[in-house]
Amino acid sequence: MNIFCRHNLQLEGRRRNSGYVRSHFILTAFLFLFIFCLKFSAFAETVIEIRGIDKKSSPESSSIIIDLSAPAQYAKGRLSNPERLFIDIKNARISKAVKNEYSEPDTFLKGIRLGQFNTDTVRIVLDLQNSNFKFDINAQKDPSRLVIELYSEQRNISKPIQQHEENILKRRIVIDPGHGGHDPGAVGYNGLFEKDVVLDIALRVREIMNKEHPLYEIILTRDTDIFIPLHKRTEIANKVNADMFISIHANASYNRVAQGIETYILNWTDDEEAMKVAARENAISLKEMKRLRDELSIILASLESESKRDESIKVAGFIHRSLVSDLPSAYSADYDRGIKQALFYVLVGAKMPSALLEVGFISNSFEEKMLGNETYRQNIANSIVSGILRYFSGISVKTFLTQETSPYEEKNKATPVKYSEFKK
């Protein structure tokens, strides 16, 4: 190829490259302009309108409510000499229906002023009586508004104290009446169903607490004769963030002479009798219970690491002590069967201190008659309430175990029952 031809080809290449650059530049500029227009359009559409201002006041506080057309960004500041507080609302304008000044003096406010601080900012100024105040600003939705609350420093101190006291006093307790519906639980020789006995006791516990101790909230997993799967019962307690979970049951044994009160916490055990009780309540065989040890070891380790077991022992101890100390005249010397541990499905998964109560042997004809008696069931309910109150009262375990009579025992002393009638 000669030099002339090669030169022409080079010129043609430059022309093509130059045209590509110009086209690319024009396309880029167009896209930039298009995006800018979109952003400007979006900005224009989201201008916030100040639609109104309202004020509520009391000797302790003043609340200023600013109605907005949509949620807004804002900045706040405080100025002195004279004392004032300002709120800058971004990308905003003032509705024509809104006044520029509001003069309604109260304990904290002299007045309110607002105006267009610059092209896209509305400034609201609160003229204050003095510098002895605190304030909070809360952005709310549905409807959109800003709420500015002015209050004294003293109220700022008393409010956390009140909240702290409420957190200490208000407790949520879930009571679980065992079995229910198609599952009667243990059945006594004379036909008494465990599910009916424990439901009645749970309802009485709730009634006592609602009437005499309103700062405690009692939630029942069931308050009618319905069936609830075992794993659902602790789910209820976890969902409401309960402080305590108590499952109430009546015991049974092939040994018709067996009687008394047992209280359980969740843990593995090699005790044959405890495993039999758990197997019955779990509706599985003893052989299956023994097989579960390895499968549930992770769950039990989790309970240990979360220190729930120590608190569960305390809960079980307080309630068990209440039961055996309030109801002794009903039994012979072996009525106190102690606090034990076993693998109960109904306690697995509880994120709070928990215990399972066996309030008597329905398989024992004498105890079946007692459990069928309303006065005796009321005594059991009173004892459970006493144990719950003792646990939350903060009394030391050592003092509790050594004292002869507590204030709770005096107040909830068992109603006399002619137990000799049950032995006929």
C-alpha cells in the first residue's frame, strides 16, 4: 500500500473516533440532565407543608404538636438571652392557613413564632419563660407530626424513678394447667380428671392475684377445657416475655398408697421414679425417656449457661415450701416428697424461671377426695400465690427456709378442712 492510501485511512479513523467521542459526550450529558431532572422533580414532590400547630399544657409540662404533610428531617438548637428553642424543618414551607405567631403563655412558654428561614427551611422558635427546663422531640407517623415536650428538671428525675419502680413491681406470670381437651391426664379411682382439677386451681390463682395483687399480670395457657400441645405452652410464655412459668399437674402412680406433693425443675435425672412421672406427663414410654438424654443435652447445656436453672430452683423452692407448710394437716409424715428434677417437655424452651407442680396423687383415693374438694383446691391456690409473692419479694432463701412463719403464710393461712371426712 502506498503512502497516500495509508494517510487517507488514518484520516478516516480519526474522523470515526472523533464522531464516537462526540456521540458519547452528548449521550452522557443527556443522561446527566435526565437524572438531574428526576432528582429535582422528586425534590419538588417531597416538599413538606407545615399544616398546623397545637399546644397542650399543664403545670408540669407543655407539648407543642406540629402537623406535617409527610415525615420530615429536622434540626434543633437552643439559644440564650433571651431563652428560646428552635426547630428547623428541612425542605418545608408554611401553609397559608398557619399563623406566624402564637401567644399562649404557660409555665414554660411565652409564645411560638415560625417563618421561612431560607428557601427550603422553616424555622419554628419557642420563646421560653426561663432556662429551667428539659425538652424531648419525637417524630411521629400516621399522622406525620413533630411533638416537642417541655418539662421541668425535677420531672426528668422523677420520671425514671417511676419507670424503675414499675419495672420492679409489674410482673407477668404464665400459669399452665396441664392436659385438657381430649387429654384428661391422670384419672382417679372415682373418675376425677387431672385436667379439671388443675384448671380449677389455675383459675383460682388468677382470681386471687387479680383481686389482691393487681401489679402482677396472670396469663393462663388455657382457661377452658381445650388441648394445647406441650411445646406451645412455653411458646405462649416466651411470646409475652413472662417473668415466670408454672405448670400445674396432679400426680399418679401404680402404687395406690403413694401420696404427697412434689415440685420439679427441668433437668436430666437417673432417678427412676422421677423419670416415670416425666414419662407420664410427656405421654411417652419410660424407655423413650431414657433415649432422649443425648438428644436434649444441648438444650440442657443452654439452660445452664443462661443461669435459668438457678432461678428455677428458687421458684420451685418457694412454691414447694408454701404448699407443704400450708397444707400439713392433710397428710402423714411423708407428704413432703421434695424438689426434684426431670425432663418435662412442657418446660423445655422456657426462657424464664420455670417449675412444674405435682399438687397431689389423684391415684390415691384419699387425695382424690381432697383434690375434688373446692375448699382444698382454694388452699392450694393460696399456697401457690404465697410462693410466687415470696419469690418476687426478694426474701433470702436462708431466711425463708429457717423462719417458722412468714407474713404471706399468716395472710394466706389454709382454710380449715375436716380431712377426717376424706378417710371414711
